[in-house]
Amino acid sequence: MKCPYCGHEEDKVVDSRPSQDGKAIRRRRECLGCAERYTTYEFVEQGALIVIKSDDRREPFDRNKVLHGIKLACNKRPVTNEQIARMVDEIEAWCHAQPKSEIPSKEIGEQVMHKLREADEVAYVRFASVYRDFKDMDEFFHELEKLRRQKKPVNNTEKAKG
């Protein structure tokens, strides 16, 4: 490891501990050249994920595209940045957990819709309207009706509170 202060290539590890919920190892190092200390993180290298687009093109998975789509759907909605970051993390983890390294974009889109539906129904409908490419209002209203039918009934004690 090259020292960020002097460029010397020898150091010693003075402390190691798990980090980021066990997904990384944080190491505190001391340069043997200048005695400065610095921190490094060690992660398991994930295999490259390839996304199969609807036209059969293939491109590397880009979590920023998932983040951008979710942010657009959640614009001016009561969804926090922390919730959005957690959704993106969960979707990326789901992709890496798949037995194949090539994943159809349709499956990723379905995961995004599932997460958005749990977080905010309006954000879900926004994303679905673009993702499913509704051709007219009837298709849009059909999706809304499907959402309404699947919504859990509210019990009478909750109605009384409102």
C-alpha cells in the first residue's frame, strides 16, 4: 500500500475492525517511511453485473441509473434520501445475489417498482407510468385500479382516529 503522504510502499497495520455492517474491513496503517497514519477499507470484489436491455443490448450495471430513476419518481414526495439510498442498496444487493451475472433490465425494474410501492404509492405510479410505457389513459387507470384493489383494507379503529 502506497502512503498517501510520502509515497513509501511499506507500512504496518496497527488496527483492524469490521466496518459497514461487516461488508468491509477498516484498517489503520502506519507508514514505515514517514510514520504518518492513514485508514484503508477492504471490500470483497463483486463480479461484474451485466444488464440485458429490452433491445438485447448489454451494458454494465450502473447503480446511478437506478438511483436517478428512483429520485425522479420520489421528487416532491415524502421519501427521505436515506430511504432512497436504502432502496438502491437493496436492489443492488438483490442483483448481486442472483445466480447469473446477466440480469434483464425488466427484472431490475420490477424490483424498483416493488421498493417504490412499499415506500410511496404515488412514486410507484410515477415510475410505473414511465417503466411500463402506458399508451393511453385506460392503461394508466387500469394500473391505478389494480393498485386500489390490492391495497389493504383499513380497519374501523383506524377510521375512527382519522
